[in-house]
Amino acid sequence: MLLAASAAADPGPPPAVQDCGEVKFGEMPLSTGRMTGHHMACREARRIVKECGIEGHLRPGWSGKRARSTFTLRRDAERRISVVLDGAEPPKLSRCLRFRGESD
């Protein structure tokens, strides 16, 4: 019985592509987006996106770019996060996308 409970608790690797739902960057003006995680857990993707859009920081090894209303953060060929914006631009998105995620 204990073995079955342990197996059920381990979700395994995240799916190749998954809808991570809506992310909210601020109240005024309202800034939201719809996230998609590629080869990563939504919880980690959400944390990385909020660090970028709200704090203006990009983690070491990550890069980012924006095309119209979508921005993409990429770690490598597989691990990436796409956010389609709806509303105002996140407060510090421009700063985050200028930063290359290099360690000091």
C-alpha cells in the first residue's frame, strides 16, 4: 500500500508542452498573459516569468525576446516559456529582455 502511494505522488517529467494558465503581473494598469511551458513544470515557469516581468531579472543561462504581444524565455533548445500578453506590458519586461541572464 505504501508503495502505491509513493508511485502516485511522483508525477514524473512534465509533458513536452503544457498550458500553464494565466499569469498576472500587476494591478494598475492590468497586465496579464497566458503561459505555455515547454519541457518544464508550470510552477517553475511561473516563477521565472514573474521574476522577469515584475522584477526585471532573468536567471543565469536564460535569454528572452519579444515579438508583438508574445514574449519567449529560453534556456536551451527544449526548455522555454511562451507568454501571450493581454493588456499592458509587465512593469519590467523591457529591462528583463535586455538582460542576457549571464552570471556576474
